[in-house]
Amino acid sequence: MAPRRPAELYRAPFPLYTVRLHPRRPLAITAGGGGAAKTGIRNGVHFLQLEQIGGQLSASLLHCHDTETRATMTMALAGDVIAAGQDNSCHILRFSLQEPEAPGAAGKDGSGDKGPRRRRGGSGGGGGGGAQGAQGRAREVRVESLQRVRTDFSPDALQKAVRFSADGALLATGGADGFLRLWEFPSMKKTLEFRAHDGEIEDIALGPDNKVVTAGRDFQCCVWQQDQLVTGLRWHENLPGIPDKAYRYQACRFGAVEGSAGALRLYTVQVPHKRERRPPPCYLTKWDGKSFLPLLTRPCGSEVVSCLSISDSGTFLGLGTVTGSVAIHIAFSLQRLYYVKEAHGIVVTDVAFVPESRPGRELLGGHEAALLSVAVDSRCKLHLLPTRRSLPVWLLLLLCAGLIVATILLLQLTFPGFL
């Protein structure tokens, strides 16, 4: 049975380019905007409170942080710190959640910060701002600008990727000039800068042993130790008939291995370099996280993939496409488990799984996983994956034993004296 149409969780007043979920709070952060063009479309970062209401996941707008003339295109989250990619720079923001002031006390957020409270239910539906949240008192979000550093120096400068290390002590950025830059955090002292690709850097993944993986538009996906090339990935060397420059790498992410503590897998997405009348398939590849040898490659549809996300446990992969579709794959087999064609009316710019921490599990409401997707159509949509039902091992063993006994009895009836 095909999945239901995804619920519209939130609609912003500007195009959305990125979404992140706080690992320890029921909080989603989404951002975007119209850029510096004088079109009247604003730029901002929106903070959404997530909660279960009537058995449905709902989102309430807690706070709007105005980013002036800069649209946030990429975003990384480390605790309560946001690294926002805006034009040619990385803007570091710190936010805090505070209890609301007593009624009648007119608190001030600071320049450009507003805190309307609008709720969008998980049932989806059309436009409008949603109903006012009548239950409980909303927390207030305070946003502090820490610093801004320039991270791209090309003529058409644009930061395209930003990632925090697992311990939050390192920040990696990449963009249109092809340079990988590493920064100490929170000092934002630049520790490394070198040209990693001849073209734009599409994505960055920070792995074990201080290794960095970069995916570029120059058909290369590289593993780096500092500024030394460890290896270049070759996803198609065991797939005859695919030319070297027919595909480029679009995304790369490290993910945990379910049931294997400390083990990691690297996942990459390969998309056709040229568009054709009959589009060839895109591919997903799973790699060993230490040796960087390919373990499995499978096609993932003919729609060009635009973004990739991995669930906390490493069980699921989330994909968005340039035609607005959203899919969820099983990480172990790369098999597609969920798919909604044209969930958005235009390119999906980012996807993110609800965390598997205690607050995140409370938001799932009995579902196995939940994926948020955002797109240029200004919508944030919710994709719920029902819990897969499986038989317990003891019941399978009992059924096998029963089958064996039934077979023996049948043979005895058919051939008397068999036993």
C-alpha cells in the first residue's frame, strides 16, 4: 500500500533551504530566505517547538531570527550553537531557551528577533498561519550572534557545506572555490586550508581518526588526513559499462552501524553529470568506514537526488530529489522502504530525521522513524515510517519445529512403515 501524503508541518514566509533537529530538545530549526535581492522576501532562521497533540506531531513557531540580507543555505548544529552558511561566510549563532515572562511583562528580544506562536498540526493541509497555541506557555528563544568568518573567496562565492566534528571542537567548511577549511571551535581559528577539488565542494563528512571526506563537482570523492590525500573513492570500479565522468558525487555522510558499537559506514550518492531525455538512475553506495572499500551499490531511482540524511542508529537513509520527491531506504540493504512522489512542488533542499534520543522517541508516537523535509516551496513536511512488524525468534523456531513434525507425519501416512 502506498504511503499517505506527508503532512505539512510548517509553512515559512520564505524559501527553506535547510533543517536541523536538536538532539536533546523537541526543537526543529529551519532557515532560508530570498537573499539580497530586493523582492520583499525576508531572510531568517525559525525555531519550531515539536510536540504530540491528539496523537499527531505538531510544530509551533517559537521564534523568528532575522538574518537581514543573508539567506541561510546550509546549517550545522552542535548543542545550542548554529553554524549558518550565508553567502560567502559562516555565521556562528548561540541560542538559549528561557521560560516566558509573566503576562504583561514586555520583554525585548533584540534587533530583528520576533517570537510569534503559531501551531501547524500534523494532519497537513493548506495555507494560513495555523491556530494560536492555547495550551501551556511557550518558551522564549534568545539568539546571540557570536562571530562571522569568510569561508569562500571565489568570484561567485558561496559556502555550500558545513559540518561540526562529533565532539564539537572542529568545524569544516567548503564551497564554490573548492577549498576545504578547518576551524577550531569556538575560537574559529583557521587550522587548515587547501584546495580539495577543482570545482565546487558539494558535501563534507567528518569521520574517525580526524579523517575528512569531501564530495566535489569534479567527479571526485576524496578522503583526507589533514591536507594529505588518503584515497579517492571509486564507486563504479565493479560496475562495468559506466564511464568515469558519467556520474558525480552529490552527497556523503557517515552513519552508525545498528548493533555494532563504534562501527561506522560511509554513504555516498552519485547522480548523472548530464541530463538526458531518458534519465539514467542515481546510485547509493555503502562503504566501510575504516578501509573505505565499497560494500554495496544499488540504484535509487531516476529522479536526481538533491540531499541525504542518516538516522541516529544508522538504520535508515533519507533522500530528497530535485523533482520534490522524498524516499527512505534501509541502510543495511539500501532497499527503498518509503517513497512519496513530488511530496513538494519543487526541489527538496534538505531532509533530517527526528533524533532517537528520549525526547525524539516521545515525538514518534509509535512510529519507527520520522523524517522532516524542506523545499524551495517554503514548506516543512513530515514523513512517518510505520513500525515494521516482525515475528519473535521463538515463534519462528516453533513454526519450524511444527513444520518438521507435520512433514514426518505426512510421510508416515503416505508411506506406512516409513518410521
